[in-house]
Amino acid sequence: MRKKRLASLVAAAGLLASSVPLLAAAQASAAPADAAYLRQKPAWHRCSADQPASYECATLKVPLDYRRPEGRTIDLAISRVRSTNPAKRHGVLLMNPGGPGGSGLDLPLSLGEALPREVAERYDLIGFDPRGVGASSPVSCGLTDAEQNFDRAYRPETFPSDVAWARTVADKCREKAGSVLPYITTRNTARDMDTIRAVLGERKISYLGYSYGTYLGSVYTQLFPDRTDRFVLDSGVDPDLIWRDMIRVWATEAEPAFKRWTRWAAERADQYHLGDSPAAVSKTFWDLVARAEREPIDFQGQKIDGDDIRAARALFFYPAEATPLVAALKEAAEGKPGSASDALGPDFDMKRALAGKAAPARPAAGKPATAEPAADNGIAVFWSVVCGDTDSWPRDPERYRRDAVRDKAAYPIYGDFASNIKPCAFWQRPLEPATPMKKRAAVLTVQNEWDSQTPLVSGRGMHEALRGSRMVLALGAEGHGVYLADPNSCAAAPVTAYLVTGKLPAKDVNCRMVPGTSPLRPGPDAAPAKPLPFPPSGPNRF
């Protein structure tokens, strides 16, 4: 499904204008210049004794509700690493890793190490935990591990329990954090970014945002166009598709990725034995799913059913990683483990691998010494944002059932997962409408061709929505996150040039990756690459 076929599914941006009280005040993008929270001064201190002294932290107070700036406040944790050459300093570079719900406090360290020297010289690197996240007055809904999982296949017999789950999540969030969650939105986080700008004494800010961070950055360009400097939006979220249709993009774009995978596996039939043509590989896969549906496959003591296999939709964007796993499952289904299973090792966790969680977790290096937020902090913020940013979510469970049935047939890998009911069906109405992309935004968007989280159709949608933007597209490249994520990316040079000079390319840039140069997903039998700060958790986040 391409953008033009999704357009009919997207609600108009102004649906709430006639029903939301105080909307005019809520839509105001600028605060009074003399507002007290804009006059505060950060009390910078060393973030942690075991981290460099150059890595500093501070806590700001920001309004919970920007319509009532003298009312309740929440904490906003920020960090910085100063420019390495003050004589060449241009300004500040804020950073966001995505999510929604991802912590960005350690980005000045974790990304700063990878920044080219000429970029590090020009900016104070500024990290922050978005409101509600991590050290920024973290929120929780008190959700169990099972309640945090929203990878739910549609089945007629389980749909009532799916509806009950969605309602339970919404109810628990309302009961535990209902006074705060309505204000955990992208628009308010963009306002927080402008508060950071003001208290740092900067006229404008520059920005490097990944995945969900691209939408956050785009909203800032619309609320504060005169304060937008050099913005890099890496792995784009299409503003026209927030947020249900962005989740459904995971289903539509899994299909071309799957077809690409079948070609890759067929070319290596002698090694993996999945079929010597794309059609044969596809048949092998769907026979395996059907076999697992009849009786779960026993893989080294783990029971793998058909939904477990289909939920691995992100894997097919990485053929070199997907193929050994499918081959090992085929061996297990046939009751004769062989070379594919042996290559994975006796302790390989197939369920985690299929769920996109096989890579080691990002270490906590760079985090200041603070109490850990609740385990559901990330997903609580996720739902707050995706439900609270837009009123386009259907309210009738029957609509989700119909969509899931239709999309399972149209996009059999992940269609029903994507369209099944979500807690937003029972969330309270948003306080503000979504942000229309009407103002010119001379920013740089960056995209890998084979990105599983924000697929190419989404990245192109962001580029099209932001008039005046340029796009750098790495053809043939895999992985979520481009700049700094892959040191070999052909997209790195134009991004660096823009951050250094402020000059956008004269036209869009298409470059092609040399096959075999990306170290991001080398396959399950290879040594793991250094963990990256995005996506923040699992395969189904932005």
C-alpha cells in the first residue's frame, strides 16, 4: 500500500477544532518572553563519577500544560558535551533517538563518539529525556509484561480478549497517570525543546532526530519555524500517517521485503535448502507457518507457532539474518537438526530472535546515576504519544476486526497484527489536533532503502510533506538509522557537509551502498556489532 492508497484512511488534521475547549491557547507555539520557566538557568554538574567530566547534566522545570505555564511543572532532564573547538562553535545540536519513549540523555556520549571532528567542533551536543521518559518525571501505567506486548495476531476466538487487553491498558493508564498522560504528546515535547533553546540562550537550535525523532523535529519546524536551524531527520515518519497508519505500514512494506528475501534465499539454495526459486522459497516459508499452526515447532525446547514466525516481519528486511533462522526452523520441523541449527548454537533463543530481541541490550554507559523508571515507562509514553497526538483512531472495536480480517488476507505476514485493536480505541480524546505540515522547512531527510521500522514509503512521505526539504537516500542499504549508525554509509558525507556548512544539497541525493559493506546486521553466526541507540526497544517501535 502506497501513500496515495492510505490517504483515505487518514483523518483530517482539524477534527477537534469545534470540540476542544481552549484550543486556540493550546495551539499557540510561542510562550511570553518573560515566562518564568524561560528565565531559569541550568545548574550543570557532572552526570556520573564514572563518566567524563565533560559530560554534564541538569534538570529544568517545564509546564505540564503550556496553556497554563504558571501551573503544575514536571522535570526535564538534559545533558551536554561542549563543542571541542569553541572558536568554530556554531550553536547547539539537540538529539533524539526515537520511540516514542526512547531516552536521549546519553546521546551526547554515545553518538558524540561517532561524530566527525568537524561536526563535534561546531556544536554543543545536547541530549534530553523527553517528558515522561527516564529521568524526566517518568510515567507508568503499572502494566505487566504481557500487557506491554501489542504484537497480537487476529483470530476470531481471541479477538474478545484482544479488546479486553486494549481496554485494560487504557484504563490502567488513566487510573495511574491520567492527570499527566494527556500532556505527553509530540507537540508538548517540541515546546520543551524550545524551552531548552531559550534557557541555553540560543536564538535557534539545530537537531539530529531518528525515527519518531523525525516527527518530533518536523513538528518543531512547524511550531517554531524562525527558531529552526540545521535539522537532520533520519529514518522518517510520514506526518500524514500518524499513528495507526504508520503501524500499518509495517504490514504493507513487509511484503516487498519478503519478496526480496525469497530472491536472496533462492540464490543460496545450496547453502540453506529453502528452494531454488523465489516461488519455492515462499512455499517453504508458508508451509512452515502452516505446520507450526497445526502443531508448534519444537526448537531446542521452545515451542514456535505460526504467529511467532509471522510476527518476525522485520527480519525479512535483513535477508542474511532471516535465512539462517528460517532454515533452522525448517530443520526442526522436519525433526532433523542440521547445519543451520548447529550454526546458531545450542543456547540460541529463537523466540527472542523472531521477536527482534536477539541483539544484546544497549549498555547503560553514559547514563547518570538516577533511579530506574518503571519497566513499562517506555510503552506508557509510546501509547501516550500515539494515542494523544491524533484523534484519527477508530473508537468501534468492530472496525478493527474488519480491518484485521481484510489486511490479513492482503498482507499475510503482518497485516492482522498491524490492524488489530490497540489501546487508542479507548484512550481519552486528545487535547489538541495533529500538527499540519504547512510551513516551509529547509531540512535534510535521510533514509535507507530497506528500513524495517520507518520503511522507504514513510521516509519519502516525510520528505514530500516538508516543503523545502532535501532527501539523501542510501539505495540498497539495510538498517534503521543511517547517519552514525553505519560508518560505511554512502549518506554520511552529505549529512556531515550540511551540519558543517548549513547548506542543503542543490537537489535530492541518491547514493548506492556497495554490497557487503554494512556491519549492522551481519547474521546470527557473526560477532555482534556495537549496540546502537536506536530503535529504543524491540522491532516494533519508531
